[in-house]
Amino acid sequence: MKFGDVKIEAIKGDITKQDDIEAIVNAANAQLQMGGGVAGAIHAAAGKELAEETKSLAPVRVGEAVVSGGHNLPNKYIIHTLGPVYGFNQPEEEFLANCYKNSLLVAEETNIKSIAFPAISTGAFGYPFEAATEIALSTVRDFAKEAKSIQLIRFVLFSEKDFQHYHDRLNSIK
Ligand code: AR6
């Protein structure tokens, strides 16, 4: 889908394998250390220098985003954002929207042209997938209208079912 000059797309895949993307987003923990899920995969692929670098950027607050180098990943940058724990960090809709908004703001400050997001908070943090999808898509769509450097926003979904849901919703948003 095109919003203004920005292409928004969804694919099924692994966030650590986005070779053609300048910045990938990490569904991080507050300490910006390894953890499981996306954070585990990103730290494993980037190498231990990533945890060294992010030490000085931590802790991050819920909804905040910070940028680091990509180290051994194919991406120049990693943008780390801390999603809300569903049912605990409230209002969770606002916190989750802030994750997407602040990641995009950091990307624009860094003059990044392409960015890939995982489905933040929908794993260990328990956010219901459908509700999280609506927030992700509407926040990114609104941002795309005023984007400056960003030309491509990609959602990378881990399962076929999650991808299908994004695909269907992306085709219906205006
Ligand atoms: N590529 C793309 N998506 C993935 C990948 C991958 N390699 N691995 C998992 N997903 P999660 P959260 C999907 O738990 O809910 C960590 O331990 C997954 O299916 O990574 O924000 C951190 O240290 C799910 O839909 O992130 C934090 O403590 C989505 O990515 C905490 O978990 C997010 O799952 C963050 O929890």
C-alpha cells in the first residue's frame, strides 16, 4: 500500500533477515539486553558488541525508542523500543502507539529511508494480536502522511496466520 510517498508492506519472515532494510526495530526489554523472542534473535545475530553498545542507552521507558548500530546484522541500524506489558502498562493502546511513533521519529532523525517492524508486544508481553495490529497500522499510516526521509515501512510477521491478518487489514485501511 502507498500512503503519500511511503510504501507500507507486510511479509512473512524473520526480522533478522531483512537484508534490504536500513533499520530494523527490536521489541526490546528495558535493559536492552538479550531476552527471548525478537530481542533474543536480534542480539544473537548482531553479536555481543550490541549488548555492549546498548548498555549506555538503557534503561528505556515504555513507548520510548533509541537507536544503535546493526553490528553483525545486515542492517545499518537497530531501533530498540519497549512495548507495554498487556494489562499492566496502561493505557496500553497509547503506549503501543508511542512505540511505533517514536521508532519512526528516531528513524527520521537518523535520516533512515527504510524500516522493518516486528509485531511489538504480541509475544511475551501478551498484547492480543488483532488489537495490536489495528494500533500498528493506524499509527504508521498517520505517520506516513508526514514522513520526510522514510520511503518504506515493512511489517515482518513470524507466522503465516499473523502475516495473513496483516495482509487483510492492510488492504482495507484508508
Ligand atoms: N522475527 C519476527 N518476528 C518474531 C521473531 C523474529 N525472529 N521472533 C518472534 N517474533 P516478542 P514482546 C514475533 O516476545 O511481546 C523478550 O524476551 C512473535 O511471534 O519478541 O514485545 C524481550 O526481552 C510476536 O508476534 O516481543 C522482552 O522482555 C512478536 O514477534 C519481551 O520479550 C513479538 O514477540 C518483549 O515482548
